[in-house]
Amino acid sequence: MTSPLLATPSGKPRARALGIPFEGRPGPFNAITDVAGVEVGYTTLIRGDGGPLVVGSGPVRTGVTAIIPRGKAGASLPVWTGQFSLNGNGELTGSWWIDEVGHSDGPITITNTHSCGVARDATIEWMNRNVQAYGDGPDWGLPVAGETYDGWLNDINGFHVRKEHVFEAIDSAASGPVEEGSVGGGTGMVLYGHKGGSGTSSREVVHEGETYAVGAFVQANFGLRSQLLIAGIPMAEHLPGPEPYGEDTGSIIGVVATDAPLISHQLKRLARRVSLGVGRGGSISGHGSGDIFLAFTTAGSDALGKDTPYLELAIIPDHRLDPFFEAVIQAVDEAIMNVLAVSEEMVGIDGNTAPALDRDKVTTVMKQFGRYREPPGL
């Protein structure tokens, strides 16, 4: 059986299998689910060939991703949360309340831009059906839903995402290895002129003898082919090809999870460091890009859920957070590279095409520049 560090559950080679060198120590799944309790689920909608766009009929290339911080069994439990916008041409619902009180509750969903409201509303309905109480009052909540634009490949104004697709993504969420690429909300995305989508990675951080997990999940739909860096190497001349967009008009939603004892302002600091992980691949976070990031911890959420005069918490001091910052940057960078490594070519509306990364060429170039790292076990 191939290690989950090197391949997705369906057997697609991840970035490490191409010999891309990464720093830090990943968790056993190299995924956001290395944070105990976190579950990820998808609904993927692909219908029609790459023919002419018929609004309402297709072609359809979209879906929904659900990330549940405490799993379905603990969906009603709030978690300490922080969020950060690197460039705000996008949406993350519930973000004002996160800034106000420093926590969020319920599943986090990610989909296409024009279905973000459906995902948000369906999450409330799922919570109403499946938990006895949620949010900051009886049957009141502001769930987190994010989006990136898939209209280059998908009939985005056909509004093909329905509430039952959101329910399916949440209900299917599980721990363990996570599928990547053209799945869930990432189905119709484009990344650095190549096929984009969903990706994940993780790192382990040792603090005072305790090992904590830091996991990242991205829905990656940003950047120009001319900007792409892999292992620090500018790849434009090595990977020539079409540029779907003339400017950086894409987006990325980044979600960071940890089990380290942190509170909201510290998690906002982690969310900011997603920007540095994104930048390692060459992105400039262009004017038209929605680059919005969230970080949460599963630690301390039991205290948040109690009606008590005082919360008793032990947290890691701010001046000891550097290893966690580094872990975020490393995990985000690898998650984005996993998207590129895993995703296959996709043809969408009007024959628009997002080509796959030339994996063999990437390996050849890294060997040429002395950046290739032999994957363990190969």
C-alpha cells in the first residue's frame, strides 16, 4: 500500500512523489485530518462534455467541500478561530462575528462563488436537523462558508449546487487520508494556469515535550503561469503553455487547523502566515483575487461551550509561536503543490481547458537545478 504522504486515497501521486523537497515533519496522513477530530467531506458535480455553455444545463464542473472541526459528533461545539484577508475580492461568511468574539461553530463549507449563500444556508439547516443547540443562542448561528470562482470551466450561473449537495458533503465527512485535486468545491478551479482544486498537508510541532498537529486545507484557484515557482525555481520558461487569464483574477480559501492550545488573536496570527505559504509558489495576490484565510484550534473548545463565570485556559505564549508559524507556511505551500501534482486536465464550458501540470518535466527541472529529493519508499 502506497504511503499517504506520496499518494491520495485514489492512488494519484502527490507532490512528494514528484521529488519536490519540503521542510518540516508531516503527520501520518499529511492532511488537515492529522488534527484529531477534524473531518473532511466532498460532493463533486461533473456533468456534460466540454461543449458550448448552455446556462442551466452545463457543462457542470463544481461541488462542495465540508470541513468539520470537531467532527459530526461534535458539530455543535464552538472552536477558537481567527481569520485574515490578504486580498478581499471574495467571501467568507461569519467573518465579522469571528473578529468580534474569536470563535466559530459548525461545519465550514467551500464552494463556487455563486453558490456560497446556498452552502451557508444549507449548513444552518443541517445544524438545525442534526444538533440540539448551536451558535450563541437557541437555534442561532453564523456558519462559515467560503468561495472561489469556477466560471472558466463551470456553468456557474446555472446554480447547480443545491442544499442536498451541501448535506451530502457534510454527511460524508470523515477523518483519515483526504482526496485532492478536482473534488468538492475545488472541482472547477484553475491554479497558475494549470488545473487547480483542493489540497491539504500537515506538520508536527513539538512544544515542551508535547507534539501538536498543524494542518492546512486549500481551495486553490489563483495565480498566473508566468508567476509559478516550484522548489524556488521560476517555472515559466520550463512549462510554457496557455494562460487562461490575462491577470490574477482567481482566489484561494485557506483553512488551518491545530490542536495546540491557542486563542483567537493567536489563531489570527496563524491565519496571516497562510499568506507566506501562498507566496512561496509565486503569487502576488493580485487585485482581482480573493485570498481569505481562517485558522481554528480544537483545543479549549469544551471550555467555550460551558456557561460559566470564568474560562480556565492554559495557552502557549505568543513569543513561543514561531514554530507554529513555520508549520503553517510549510503546510500551505505543500498543500498548493499537492493540488498541482494531483489534478488532471479538465475541459469545461465552450472547450475551455485547464491543463495538468507536466509532472515529468517538473522532476527533470528539479534534477537540473539540484532541487530534486528522492521520495522515501520509491
